[in-house]
Amino acid sequence: MLDFINFGKFPEYLSSDIIHKKLMKKETKPNAKIELEDLALMVQKGFQEQSRELREFKEEMHDFRDEMYEFKNEVYGFKFKTEGSIFEIQGNTKNIYGKLDSIDDTLEEIRPLLKVLKYNDRDLDKRATKIEHQLKMA
């Protein structure tokens, strides 16, 4: 759109050769000079073209702004959903920790029983071994 600003070049319609050729087509004299009215017309056309390009640029910027607002709303929606998911995960994590604590408490109650059962198992194993040994001798 306004490329000549970025690259230091003037657009083709502002080239003095092109303007001169266009004006020469209107004139019947081969060596006609540019008159003040023609120069004013060229300046007016240049300003009109710049004004048109500026309007187009503004419209593009409005469209871009609208797209950015839409993107912002999408990001906020994603943020809201993510916060909800994180809150839900935190709640589930608390439940899991509660269940693990409950299991740990149960295990604390069972540990003394396990010691007794292991002692009884060893004792029964010793007795069975003695009985087997006595049966083999008899």
C-alpha cells in the first residue's frame, strides 16, 4: 500500500516522466509545458490517492484490531477453561491425598498384626519341621 515510504521509492503515479507523458497526451503541442493548473491537478490527484490509501490502511487496521479482540476473547476463554480444569485437578488431588492418608492409617493399624502373623508363621513352620523330622525317624 504505502511501499514507497518503506523503501524510499515513489509510486509510479508520482513519477514526473509518467505525469508528463499523461499530460502530453492531452496537449496538441509537441513541446507543451506543464501549466500551473495541470500541476495543481497532479497534486490534487496525488493527495486523493494518498487519502484513498490511508482510508484502506485504516480499514485494514480496524479489521486487524477486530481480529486481535477476537483472539483476546479466545485466549480468555481458554484461560477460564484451564483455570477450571486446574481447580478440578486440585480437588481430585486433595481427594487422592485423603485416600492415601486413609490407606496409610489402615496400614499403621495392620503392621502390628503382620508382626504377630509372621511370628506365628515361623513358629508353625518350626513345629511342622519338627513333626516331619519325627515322622521320618519313626
